[in-house]
Amino acid sequence: MANEAKPCPCDIGDRMDYGGLGQEVQIEHTKAYIVKPSSASDKAIIVIQDIYGWQLPNTRYMADMLAANGYIAVCPDFYVGKEPWSPEQDWSKFEEWLQDKKPTNINKEVDAVLRFLKEQCGAKHIGAVGFCWGGVATHYLSLQYHPEIKTGVSVYGIIREREDRYDLKSPTLFIFAENDAVIPLDQVRVLEAKLKEKCTVDYLVKIFPNQTHGFVHRKREDINPADKPYIQEARTDLLNWLKKYM
């Protein structure tokens, strides 16, 4: 009998053979990857994983990029030991997998990480950057955690179900791909229109042409020459946004 399993539209992209420059630590009830800049800093970024989990090398690469730009970067295991999504899984089972891993049900982990950053790392200015699942989580933090979390960059993530989802409390940059199989452009346009109508803090919604879901952190710029300018522009936008609001 033919396999009718639906493939995952959330392409894992170019998996990096990358170990990371940081280390794994225990933060209260969960683990985390942490990397620090070469000189002392009181600025920290919570890096929020995609559906492939906190150990995906591509996400650690992004954490290391943030550290190279002067931030303490911490990428916690927001699934708290539960199995991340696998590209071999049947996409029709995704909602079932997601039930105990809601990106809007992360307060316990966020609170623990905030305590860790303030008490053990001396962080006084904290932001958030999230990808895919983590983009949704970052959108959530921008609604809930101001002023503790000063700003957020949500990379291809969008909250669809909350009534207050346009009432941002922290300045937020939203980065989207034009050809995203997970987040259609009409949803992005609605987000943009509603934020214009209801949002009272700074925000920016930016759509990158010819790009697909995951392009900012799952595509390697060295082997995707046509995409390289967009990958680099998005990463520069991310860093500039953090610099402005941190």
C-alpha cells in the first residue's frame, strides 16, 4: 500500500556540521545552550528554537552570531526534554505533536531563563529572537513580557489564535518569506493591517522576495548564491533592530 503521509512543508534546509562555540548548561528544570561575547556585556538575547529543537546546529550558529555582535545568547530547550519534530514525520500528525509544546505556553521556561540571565550573567537589557515555532513564541513574549524583554525579532512566526495578538507591548520586527508554505502571504498582510490599526509601539513587517520558510537560519549562504543577499540582509536587519531597541 502506498504511503500517503504528508511531507513537512517546514523544510529543515541545509543542516550544518556545526558544533557551536558555546556550552550546554542546566537552567533550573531545563537545559540550554549559552554563548558569551569576547568582552563583558550586560545585554542578552533569548534565542528560541524552531520545531527541530534547541540542539539544531543552525540555531546555535545564529546564537553564536549574536554573541559575536556583543550579546550573551542563550537558547533554552523550550520542549523540556520532549522530542522535537523530525523531518521524517507525517505532517498530518503535526497538530497532535504540538499539543504539549504550545509556543504560547512557555512562561515557566522564560521566567527561569530571565532569572538566570539577571542573577548569573548580569544581564540588564534582554531581548528575544525566535525562528518558526520560536517566531510565534517571540510574538507572544512581545505581548506579555515588557519591560523585562525590551524587544523581539520574530522570524517566520505568527500568532493566529489570541484576541490580543496585535497589542504589542515591545517593539517587534517580523521577518517573513514571500514563498512560505507554512505562512501564506495573506496572513502576513492581515497581520500588517491589524498592527497598523491597533499597535501603539514600533514594529516592522518585512517580506523577503523569492524566499522560503527557514531562509534566515536554515539556508547556508555559502551554498545558496541566489539567496545570499536576502539571508545577509535579514540577519543585518535583525542585528540592527536589536541594536536600536536594546
